Amino acid sequence: MDADQKAIETLLMTQLQGFADRDAASMSDIYTEDADWTNAFGRTITGRDAIISYLGELFADSHFSDNSMAGQPEISVRTVGEE
């Protein structure tokens, strides 16, 4: 695994752990200041601070946080394009 693949895997694991712990603040380093984040319903949030705020509100919602993750997703990273 090259350095880019390892960095992507680390980012994904940080996000996974943040969701599992319901800890939005722990994910602040994985988003850039001008990041776009789109949820499963098509709502797009722009900017690190807005994303972390949204996730904090989401995790505080009992309808979201009463459930638990069914399991850890399988992570696979592959290069797209020329190497």
C-alpha cells in the first residue's frame, strides 16, 4: 500500500470511528475549510465548521443516535487513473 492509499484509509477510519463514537469534533481534521459533504438524502453542507456543526446536531438527535452500527464496513482503496 502506498502513502496515498494509507492516508485515505486513515481518513476513512477516522470518519468511521467518529460516527461510531458520535463525536463530530474528532472528525474536524479530515475536512478542509471549503469541503462539501453530501448525506444520503442529497443535502449538501459546505465548509468544515458547518459540516462539524451539522454532524454534532445529527449525533445529538435521538432518532439517529439510538441506533448502532451494524458492523464495520469493508474499506478498499484503489488508484484511479495513471500511476
